[in-house]
Amino acid sequence: MRVSVTHQEDMKFKAQTAQSSFIIDCPVISPVEYFLAGLITCSATDMIVMPKKQGYEVSNLTVTGDVVRAQEHPRKFDTLHITFSFDASADNKLAARWVMASLETYCSTVNTVRESVNISYTIIYNSETIKENETMISGGGSGTEFGDIGGCPS
């Protein structure tokens, strides 16, 4: 994977990937906000693809990331809380497994930062909170495996 960033004007940059490009317009949206958006979008794509492969359809999906950053530079993420809110027709246990499979196994971005950031999550499923402020175990993942889920290309 390769991304190239080229200065355009003022605080605007063009990001070029192998498949597309987009403008990063600082300070309208900061690089840290883009980073957080990419981090949680990785998991959001898992939440569409995994259930679909099992014959379920997720609707009303919203994934929110709340970060607390260190006060001193380089102002790294200290904590990340991810809230998953979605509807489907599966039971609560399977819905929670989808989230955990994403966080523990499939989401490359979450797994890239998980050893240096305290990550917690909440699951709101069919308008009911089924997990609240659960803490992820740092380290290499749980091994929850659904096979190749075929999400966004990396």
C-alpha cells in the first residue's frame, strides 16, 4: 500500500492512493480526524460484510469514536472508546461476536493501535445497550475467526 500527499495551497493537501485521491483541508478537518475516521470506518465495513456473509443485513449502522489525547506532544491517543449502534435480526450474542471479530481480528487499523491505546467499546443493538464500556485486552487479538470476510481492500 502506498499513499502520496502533495501540498496544493495554504493548508490543503492532495492524497493520492493507487485507486483514488482526495483533498485534506486543514484545519477544516485535521489529519488526526481523518485518522480517527479511517480507524473506525475499517471496523464499520466489517460490520456490513461479516453479517452479510452469514445471511444477515445490518441497518442503521453508526460507529462513533471518542478519543482522549495526551496533553504533551506528540499528543498520542491515550484512550479510544468506540460505540457501535446497529440493527439486524440476529440474536444479541451473534451481534456482539461481529463487533468482537472486527475489533479483535479483522480491523487492521484498530489492531495497529491497540497495544499503545486503551480501547473500550459499547454495543447498542436494536436500540438496546448489550455491552457498555467493555475494555479490549491489548495485544495480538483473540483469534475470533469468520474466514476471509472480503472488506475494503487494504
